[in-house]
Amino acid sequence: MVRLAIIAPQDLTQANSDRVQSLRLALTVPFTGLADAMVFTFPGRRQAADVAPHFIVEPMLDQKGIVLQVFDGPSQRHLREIECALAECAAAVGAVIGVAPRSVPVAAVNIPRNPTEEQFADLARRFPDSGVVYEEWINFLHSRGRQEEAGRVVAQALQRPWPPLEKAQFEIAAAAIRGDAAGRTAAVIAAAKAWPANAPLQLQAADGLNQRRQFREAIPFFRAALRSEPGSFQIYAGQSYTQALAGEKPDLKAPQNLAEHDLAGDVAFLRGDFAAAEAAYLAAAEKDPTFQLGRLYAKAGEAALLQNQLPRADAHMQRFFGLYQQGVPAGIGIVQGLWLWRTGHRADAVRQAAALPSVKPLFDFLANPAAGGPPPAGPALQALAQGRAAEAAQMMAGFIGQQPLLVGLRWDPVLAVALAEAGKKTEACALLRQWGLPPPPDDWSGAVVWPRQLAVRAECWEQTDPARAKQLRALVANLEPR
């Protein structure tokens, strides 16, 4: 934290109290170079709103006058740029309250290059309101693996009356030290709300909520991040995925390039519109057929398969196999074998795998999951195959909870089958409201309960979407193992 006193009259007298009160209510001041506007609220320590991504500026009123505190993390980068902009800001504030501003003194905390523990403790005593001191102290202890001591420093810092942003940042550190994932997400959300123009914080909050499957709650954070970085395709894509998972129609623009067509295909797939997904993937493949070794054709094949268009799906996959084999010749056995398995040609898949020592154990497991499979999901799949569905559901839920979101979504159908077989159809159907993304061609998670998961989906949609339920039942019949 850098503390810059911009208005320092000897006394804020009753004579100008009306002007001070106008600041208390709301004063908008242009902040050249850093943000379009800042909203100041007084008295006490309040957070400024809508500031630039790398800065947070907090005005406060104390016995020294009106003070701006600039928070810029441990590095205090761009300090001179802040100082110059604040000089203009000082004149604007001074004009409102009728007091000429003084020069802008910088009262930064100078931390030694190689500080000792004793020096940090001394700095904390001399500058108790400096967040930078505590942040550097905590980093110092982290770098030496002294987590318990870092926890005590965080606890000491949290006893101070920080503004919302810094308080949230210390709470993030405290939760990380405790290993409290839920607490860390809550603290990140608080920090993101305190600093709406900080795109990285908004994305952290959105990702944390997505990981908890709170998709609707995550969308405002993506929107805030996109307002700060309107040209970011990563943020635009994240928002689009999240809207689709929340059951909303994403705000997609007309696709122009490969990435945009691919995104349109993914969003359509997540929403279960497989005809639109197939068309978008093929449009993307026209831009570059070799992209990710033909992965776009594999995604189009998945979309065609779920429309019960097996010949067309197989044609797409054969194009993928041709490109994939050129780049990963040693891996062609597993992707071809899994496709054969999932399209019902199981005898051919097993026969092909028998000649490949690295692939054979996987297909042995798929043929007989009751014998046990690869960890960590293997025990749950074994329990499901042995008829212990309730136990399998509990184990699978725990396994999914430890996975990143998109990996977890791929395993949701397995959990849904376990829940359905355990008599919990409502819970199973709730899991299957969204489709995940097309699985990687070498991903075996869906093959274990394929096509049983499609039969469960058909049951779930019997009342709400009978046409789709009928299509899925027909697909299950076409995928009958042979």
C-alpha cells in the first residue's frame, strides 16, 4: 500500500463542512490514465469503485485531512504514474471542498531487499496500516516453508481494520494456509466484488463458482471481467460455456474464425443441439483441417453419433483417425479401439487391443469392470459392476468432487447411472440436464457405462422431451454390443 496525502489542511473547519458533506454523499472525479471515473464516499475507509485493473484507490478522512491510499500489491509498480494522476485528482478534490491541495508526498514503505523476520516485525509496528508489509512478510515466510508462522502473521493482519479489498486478500491467504477451498472461494468472491475492474480476480471468482456448479452465480463475474477486457476471447468463451451450463442462451456473436466456430460448436453441444454443433465443428475444420491433429472431426463425429447418424459419425471419425495417426502413430490403437467399442463393435475392439500390450489392459477392464480397474475411479466402477450401486454412487461423487470442472462433467453420466440403479432417479436426471463437452478421443470414462447412460437420459426425458427420448432409445438399439 502507498499512502499519498493529497489534501492536508490544518483543520477541516465547520466553514467547509457542507462541501465535505457533498464528498461524503458522492463525488465523481476523472482519474486520467487509470480509469474513466472514481466514486469517492466518506467518512471512514471506503472502497473506490470502477478503477483500473492494476490499481485500487481508497479515499479516507482523518485528522490529517483527506488522504488517498493506493493499493497495488507488493510490487508497488507504476508508482510514478499513480502519483502524476493523483496530482490532477488532488486539484479536483481541492476545488470541491475549497482548500488548496499541497504537494503529493509519497509515504511508501521501503522494504529491504533481503529483510529479516525482525525487520518485518519492526515495519509492522511502525506502519500498522501498510498492507504491503504484511503481504511481503507472508510471502517471505511462504518462501521458506514456514506455513504455521505465515498463518499467525495473516491472523495478525486480519485484526486490522482493512478496506474490503485488502481484507479479502488476507482472507484468501488465510484460507489457503488452512487448506480451506470453500473459504478461499468465498474470499476471492469478496475481493472480486470489492474490485470489479480487476479481470483476473473476476475470473478467479467465476472459476471457483463454476467448480461448485453454481453456474448462474458465476455469470456476473465473467461479465465484469469482459467489461474490463472486452477483447479477451478467453473470457468471452468462459462466459459462453457458463451460460450454456446454466441453461441460458449464450451471447454469441456470428463466428468468423476457427476459434469462434469451435466455440459455437462447444456451446451447441453443451446445450444438446447436436446438429448445430456438428455444423459448427465442420465449419471450423474448413479453416484448418489439421487443427489439434483433426480433433474438430472427432468432435463432429460425437455430435453426429448423438443424432443417431452412425454412418456420418463414422465418416467424420475416419477423417480424424487419418490425421491423428500422422501425429501420434503410437496412440491410434486406443482412439480407434474406443470408437469401435462405443459404436457396438466390441469384438473388433477387443481383437485389435489383443495385439497391443499397452492398450489390452484397458479393454480387459471395459469387458469385465467387476474385476476392478485403474485408480482412482476403478473401485467405484467395480462396485457399480458388482451391483453395489449406492456404494458406487457415493464413491463416484467423492471422486468427481476432486476433479476440475470439465473432467467432472465427463464422469457425471457414470454417477447418474449409479444413482439411477440405486433408485435415485430424480438425482440422476438432475445431473444429466446438461451435456458435457465432447470427450477427448482417448478418454475412456464414458465407455464404461456406454450406452447405459443414454438409456438413463431417455428415461429422464420421457416426460419433458419425448422426441429426444425416442431418438436416444433408437440410438441405444443401434449401439447394441456385437
